[in-house]
Amino acid sequence: MKNMNNKNLNIMRNFTKIFLTAVILLATFGFSIAQSSDNDILEYSFPEQTGDATITQPVAGIQNGKVDIKVKYCTDLTDLVAKFKLSDGASAKIGTTGQESEVTHNDFTNTVTYTIVAENGDEQDWDVSVTIDDPDAKILAYSFAEQTGDATITDPATAGSNGTIDIEVKYGTDLTNLVATFELSCKATAEIGTTDQVSGTTANDFSSSPVTYTVTSDDGNTTIDWDVNVSVAPNDSNDILEYSFAEQVEEATISRTSHTISIVVASGTDKSDLVATFKLSTNASATVGGAAQVSGSTSNDFTNDVVYTVKAENDSTQDWTIHVRTEDEANDANDIIEYSFAEQTGAATINTSDHTVNIEVANGTDLTNLVATFTLSENATAKVDGTVQTSGSSANDFSGDVIYTVTAENGDVQAWKVQVSVATTTNIYSNTNNNFKLYPNPSNGVLNIDLPNNKGFNLYIINLQGKIVLDKEINEVHNTVNLDYLDNGLYFVKIFNGQKVYTKKISIVK
């Protein structure tokens, strides 16, 4: 066993000597790895191209490598930037100027010769020829200010067939007077019938689709018809607009802020089996506990509050709580349902669990003498420090928290804390009519609102009693708002851009 161990030890020593000798020889004389001799252009393109480049390999001693590529009509050949891929380890130059993919500009008016240098230094010339494609008659881009998303543009399937454009606009958009913004093939022209079309200017009636544009190329040799199909987005409104019972003794109180309806029926009415007549937003539907509701037909038990789930045409939902009481039942509700200031920057946050109201007013507002407009539970009253409060009239100092004591019809009392904060931004939204446009005014129930930009605005529509009847965010330069659910009369429209509240008055006449 001892001899075996010595033998193994000698083998290991000999192997180590051989390895160290090899390392010394490599360090003394050096070694090299063969470098690539490949000098090809593997891929080549321009953003302006109309099709893939044709790459032809060089023939030694006979011809250079070749790249042939077409670019769009009207392309300026004097200043193009190519994107290319070379053999591994290779580099490119034109003359003595090094070339970098997607960076280096060149004039391709005439054939341009690239010299591709392989990793081992071997060179190969490649001739790049760029030609301009024939003029075309395409619609490249198409949009409306009222659109809900990008248009779908489909080129003609075969020669002689029409191209198509499908585009959706917001619910309530007037299709009879739409102005399209479009981009055509370079120097092409467009007509509808015999009327020249100007992007961003010419109005057309799209109520009957399709509307056909005839686009003619610059040289007049190519004409393509394009069918534009405009559809209207489903209604996103999920409101209860009207609500009544045959047994009611006064009109229902509908709050579109808290999504509640309070209604009083005659004394002795059996609330366990009432049939409501109601009107919803256009194409909306309603369920109670999953059961479909039919106006003037479906009965429900209103002994306790009933929740209607209203689904808009676009499938968005909103719950509405219906509270019914008889004449001889004293109302025990003591809530602040709606609350606002003329100076507010956005709708108040009303927390019915904590009984708090939080609201922000514009920068620079004097908090010491603010007048609130509010709605309380039916037949409830409010006091601040013992002083009876009248909506739209009573002034208070809101530099600190203000406590409203709200007393229900049955005498139950609830304290509500109102906290007012001041916006920190300054006013830079000028009071000029160019910044904020409403039309038509009077409105028949559809209101168009044009804003100076699309950076996000809050829209409030308030009736003459101070109730907010619409509160939504708008994010487009041109907006169409459906007000068909509002009664005829005067309303205030308030726009807030994060810095200033701007108000105009509109009239609704249907």
C-alpha cells in the first residue's frame, strides 16, 4: 500500500511539471486566435422605406456588394439616416468617415459606397442605391377631436377596391357636422364628391356611413376611394333621471352626487308592495338584487331602503339608494347630502360614516367669510354655533373647522365637521373666452366644451338652487357632454384646471 501511494504521488508531480512548463512556453512565445474575415452588410433599412431592401452579395473581382432600397415619394435623399447590421466584428466607413447605424447622416442622391472592414482588416465595398417610390393616393392618418381611440385604417385589398377607415366617437357627438384631421400621401389631394377636403377645416355629415373620400396622387395617375365609417360609443351614463310612485304626495328628491332618491307617499300606504315609474339614462337598464326592473310594472318592498343597480349602455354600473317614507313617518335622516362653494376647486368629499365634509377652494380665497350651498336630508335643519343656516345665504369663518349641527325631522341630532383647505397653486388660467368655449347655447341637451389643452379638467354643472347635477373629469380639447336628463332652465358650468375655477352660464331648451 505504501508503494502504491508513492507511485500516485510521483504521477501527480510529473503532471504538475508538464502543466507549469506549458504555461511558461505560452507566456514566453504568446498565442493568437484567428480573426473573422467576414465583411458583409446583413440588414439595411430607412424609416422612410416602402419595402425591404434587396441585398446582393459581392462577386470577387467582378462586382461590389449591392443594396437596393425604395423610399416614400417626396423623401429628401440628401439627408437620410440608415439602420444597418454588419458581420460580427466588422465596421463601416464611407470614404474616410466612420458609419454608425441609426446615427450617421448621408446624401443618397447618387449611389453611396460603403467600405466594410472585417475584424481581420479585409475590406469589401458595398454600393447602396436609393430610389424614390411612385406617388401614391393613401390616407395615412385620420382622426376627430371627438374620437374615443385611434382610427383603424385598412388599405385596399386589391387594385380597384376601396380602402376603409373605421373610427368611433364619443356618445352624444353630432355626426352631421364633424371635422376630420387627416394625412395623405405626399402631395396627394382629397375630395368628397366634388368638394375639396382640407384637413382640420372641412366639415362633413357622417350620420350616414360610409362617407367616401376620393384621394388622387400628385401625378394624377393613381386614384383610390376610401370609405370612412363613423360609429358612436355606447352611453356611459347610469343615472336615474326621474322617479315616482302613484301614491306619492310630493316629487322625489334626486341627488346625483350621493346617488340617493328620497320620496314621500301618502299616509297608510303599504310600502311592502310599491311599483315605481322611472326614467333612466338612454339605453341604461336597472336591477334590484339581480332582478330586472321595468318602469311602471315591477313591484318591490320599500319597507327598508332599496338599492337599484343601474347599468349604462357601456356596462358601467352605479348603485342608487331609494328611501321611501309615509307622510305620518317623521324622517330620521340628518345628513349633509350636497355641499359646495362658488370658490371650490372640485367637488366636496362627503363621508357619511365619519360625518365630515372636506372641500378645497381656489388659491387666494378669503376663508373668513364664505357662503356654502348645501342640501340636507328632507325636512332636516342645520345650525352653526346656534345660528340657523340657510343654503346659499349664511356666511361663516372657515379658517378653522366648522361644526354643523343637523337636526332630523324626528329630532335626532348629528354633528358634521366641515374642513376647508386652500389650493397651493396660483392662477395662471386667464379669463378669456378663447380658453373655454361652450356651444350651442341655448343647448338642446347636448353641450360641446372646448378647452385650451387636454391636460385634465374637472367639470361641474350646477343648477340655480346650488345643487351639483354633474361632476366629471374631462381630458380632451373637444368634449361632448350629454345633458338630456336635465330640465329646461339656466345652469352654471364650472371648469377647474387645477389652478382656477372658471364659470359660464348656459340655458337648456329642449
